[in-house]
Amino acid sequence: MKKSLRRQRDSFNEINITPLTDIFLVLLIIMMVVAPLLDQQGLKLSVPTIQQADKQTKESKVIVVNISEKNTFSINGKSITDDTLQSTLAELKKTKKDGLLIQSAGKAKHGAVVKVMNSARNAGIESISLIEK
């Protein structure tokens, strides 16, 4: 019996290091490819400096349309009818190019808001914002 145990021990005396060497070579290649990429720095950001803002009042270049609870439209305090809404917006678009702001009363109907949005799109206004008063 002692001979059979001895034979089993003798047969397992050598370790095959070929797979281990293959793994190390693959890791070495990966590190050689990744190492140059680690040299690159992140984003180059510059911190903005604080400057005194000029105290100039700039005229708003946004058209503001108010929709009342009675579903009437007004621009700059002037009442506008449904028929003249699109032409008025097209005329104002020439001077106020930043878009349209629709200020809707809480009880205004959805249809009135959609009417202003459709008129604005037909007048060529692309930027439309909507807020509730």
C-alpha cells in the first residue's frame, strides 16, 4: 500500500505553468494598451471670473400672450381677437425673436391655449413656453 501512495505523490510533483504564463501575457498586453490612455487629463475647465455687470435694462425680446379666465387674449395689455391673433404674432415676431411666452389663467380653457400655440406655429414662432398664472 505504501508504494501506491508514493506513486500518486510522485506523479503530481510537476506544476504546469503554461496557463499561468498565458494569463500574465494577456494582462501585460492589456496594461500596455491602457497605459497611454491614462496619461490624458480630464476636462480643462477655466473658472469664470466675477465681473461687475453693466446696469443696463434690456428690453425683453419675448412675446408675452396673456389668456384670461374668460378665454380672451391680450398682448402687452392690448386685447386681441381670435381672428387677428396670428397676424399680430407674425408682426411682433419681426422685432421680438426670442419666442413666445403664454401666460394662462388657472381657469382658462385648454382650447384657448391650443389656439395661441397653433397661431404661433403658423406665424413662424418656434420657441413656445407656457406658464400658469
